Amino acid sequence: MKLTLGIVSLVISLALVSQGQILKTKATRTSAPPAEAYFMFAHQKDTFIFKLNDPRRIQEARDILSGKEKAKVHVSGIIVKELASYNPSWHYHLNPDSVSFFENNVEVCDAGITYVEEHLAEAGGAFLPGNRWCPWKSQLVKEVTPAGRSLALLDNTVGRSPRLTGGFIQLGDDEKRLPRAKWGELLGEMKDKLGMDTVLVQALFYENSSKHPYIVLSRGTINPEDPRYDPKMVLSSEDPTDAMLTYADGHGMEVYLGLWMEEVTYGKVTGKVSALSDFLKTAARKSAAAAELAWNLYHSHPSFRGWYIPYELWNFPLRFDPERAAKQQLFNQFLGGVAAKCRELNGRPEADGKGAKRPVAVSAFFNPWFDRPSAGPDVTREVFTAVLSGSGVDTLILQDSVAAKCLGGEVLDERKRAEREEIKRRVLPQYLRAFYDAARASGTPPRGIQLWDDVEAYETVSGRCPTPGQFDTPEATLSFKPSNITRLKWQFDVATRNPQTGKPYADDETGQPIRLFEKFVVFDVFHYMNTVIPQGFGTDAANTPQLRAELFNAYEREFVEGSLQPSFRGLRAPSRRRSRRSRPRN
């Protein structure tokens, strides 16, 4: 009996051991995966997402976010020069095993996020030795969604998310009489209420049937034909640009100054090469003279941080033009000449005896309607790559062309309604990709030329839209009014997600999500999106302060205060339109 019991006990023991091994094996096979978490840090205006897989480091990050850790709160790590799916806005990421947090660090590893991107090829040498990166002002913002999703696009509450970071201000004759204090109020609510830090003064000169300088002098005169600086010129206290720069100086804002503006019309592009050459040579001369005048009048302002060339480019009808190459070269030379003048001015010594780095921006728009003779997306990509390459332009600001092209709820005939839906679904995103590809191919690797999205925030009161057999010719004679928040959401949506898939745009080769636009700016703050500009200052009868305030308040409520959901997909845009870029002028 004892033997029997012993045998039974042995059998049971062996069984338990065996079962334990089985349970242990199963437990090993089904155990939780290694710890993994993702966090976002902000540095200046940019944000960066990094991965952690060490439980100890993950807890440290969470302690920083909770406020438990107050000293070692800055992020350090080793740069890997490859795009990571969870950090798609940049062409590098941090090795998860190398990440740590610090209170103080050596200067040699300090650099901003954008600066690292722009000098990525140099990292590992004299710049960021050993690829060690320790941005001193890095600030942990939040723990974010796990990998496999486009975090930078889905997160719309911080930094580089789809929100307006700046806005155009279109000057006119009326705007020159606006009281100086009102400019401070306008920029103040841009910065304090909407978080905008960039102002783009569209143009200091505008030429149509007459010439308009928008600079106010207390002494001296400006020759609209040749606005070169004269020492006798003294700015008035009511000069609008000086008022904006003065406010921006003390409030951490950047101002881009536009030069001489004139329309690049259909006839100028499709005509003889010699005529286009003469036009662009004159345009370059006027732009260079305007730049020199602007530098002399405004360079003492530290907020003067960029140049803007207001000659707006578009998807020129060059597909079958036998002189296409020559015309592309003329545009390239025009941009190159103006950009070179701006760089020469940047190199002049200023108050500190040094020059200033002011990037050069230019804008473009596109005509998507099928019955237009303009170039399609593929030709547009080729043309703009040729026009921009080596031009010296740093930033291309792409007008989203929604307001100007009746891509919302305007009254159209039946054929046009169907065509519009096809444009919104398929053609419009193709144009966005075409300009993105051209910008990336035209600059210095790895960054290329920056691409910004210019969100059009107005509608055409008259409902002037394309009709069969009639081109949508831009005539600045009709009234405009502020748009609405529903359409604005849709404009952000189409800029960040492909309407055909509902997913973020992706790289054609790698399939990784990409961000088409570096920044979002609005056209324009003064006339369509504020609460401070009274009736009668460059506005139309239908453009009331109430409508401007309604759009401003709706954007503040839904985009800034955080009630807007991350995805705008499914919203439709009851848009109207405008004439290319200009509003009515007296």
C-alpha cells in the first residue's frame, strides 16, 4: 500500500511538474509584449514624437507629465537618420534605447527640431557629435497614441498639428487710414486668442490699372514707377506696416513683407516668349526696388523675419506649348533674381553689425476645372520643379483654391455639380501632391522647399462660378464675405487626408504617412477673420464685422479651445469663391 501510494505520489508529482512546465510554456508564449510607449515633446514651435521601450524610462516620462519630476524634464537621445512611422513629420527619430531625461547638458548637443532637419546630413560630425541630441528647451507635452497611426496628423492640439500658425494681411488704400492702435489689437488677438505668430503683409505695392503704394510717409514721396529708397523718406506714425512690426517686435511674432504685386495673367503666359521676358524683367526690377525700399524703412524691426514675392504663380497652360522650357526658365530667373536681391539685403549689417537670415516665400494657386486649358497635376509637378529648382526660394505657399474655384455649395448646373464632386474627391488632392512633390524636389536635401497651406477663408457673395463654355476669369469687382467653420474644417481635412481613402497622405514608395504642409496660414485675417476691424476699412457691403467675428469665434472655439475632434472627415464644404487672390478695390 505504501509502495502504491508512493508510486501514485510520484506519478502525481511528475504530472504536476509536467503541467507546470506546460503552464510555464504557455505563460511564456502568451506573456505581454515588451513595454512600449510614445511621447511628444515640444521645442519652440515644433513637436517631436519618440518611442520608449524601457519600463523605467516610461515611468520617468509619466512622472514628468504628472509633475512629480520637476528637475530632469528635458529629452536627450541618439538620432537615427530615418523616418519613423510614429514621427512622420521629420526624416529622423530617436533610438528608443538611448532616450534619457536631463536637467542640464552640454551645449554641443543642443539644437532645435527644424534646425536638425535642415542640417541632418551634417549630424554626427562637428554638428551633434555622435548623433547625440539634447534640445535644452524641450518640454514633454503628452503621452500619445501607439505606433501604426499617423500621430502628428491625428493630434491636433499642439504645435505642428493642423491649426493656423499665421495669416495674410492684404493692404489697400483704406487700410492706410486705420488708426495705429487697431493694428495692435488685430495682431494681439491673432497671437493671444488664436496662437498665430506669423504675419504676411501681402504687398507694399499693387499694380492693376493704376499703381498703389501702401506705405505712409511723413516726409518724402514714393515714386510708384521706381520705388527706390531716398534718404528724405521718413515713415509716418500711421504707417500700417510699421505699426504691425512695432507690435510684433514686443510679442514674439514674425512678419514677412510682400513686395510689388501684379497679376501674371493668362495672356502673359500664353503669349510670345519675348513679351513674357519683358514683363518678368520689369517685374524683377520693380520687386528689387521695392525690397530695397522695404529694407531701408523697416530693417530695424527685429520681427521683420521674411520676404514675400506677391507675383502669384499658377498651373500654367504649358502642356502643349512648344516654348514651355523657355518660359519655365524665365520664371525661374525671375524668382532667382528677386531672391538674390533679398539675400543681398539680408547680408547688409544691421544694428548689431551683422546681417539677418530672412527666408524668401512665394505663393501659387491652381485651376482644377476640367474645361480649363491649365496644366493638370502631372504637368504642374514638372513645371514647378523646373521653376523652383535653384531659384533661392525657401517657402512655397499654396493657396488651397477652394474659395476661388466654387468647390463648395454654390449653385451650379447639373453637369458642373457632378464635375465638382469628382474634383474634390480625386483632382484636388492630386494637385496638392503635385506641389508637394515639386517643393521636395526643388530645395536642398533632405528638406526641400517648405510647403505651406494658404487656407482661403472667404466666399463670393455673387456666386460667380464656372459655367459651360465660359472661363472663370478673375475680375476683382465682386463682393466677398467671410466663410464658415464647416467649410474651414473641410479645407483642413482635404489638406491632411486623401478624400479617396480617408487616411493621411502616404509616401508612394514606402507607404509611410506624410505631412504635405509644414504650416497653415489664412487669407486673410484683416478682411475675413477678426473681431476688431470696424466696418468701412477695406471691406465690402456684405462683409460685416459680425460675420468676421462669427468665423473668428467659431475657429477659436473649435480649433483652439480643444472641442474639435481630430478627424474632420465626412464634412462637406458649402464654399463660395473669389477672384484668384484679390478683393474689390476702389
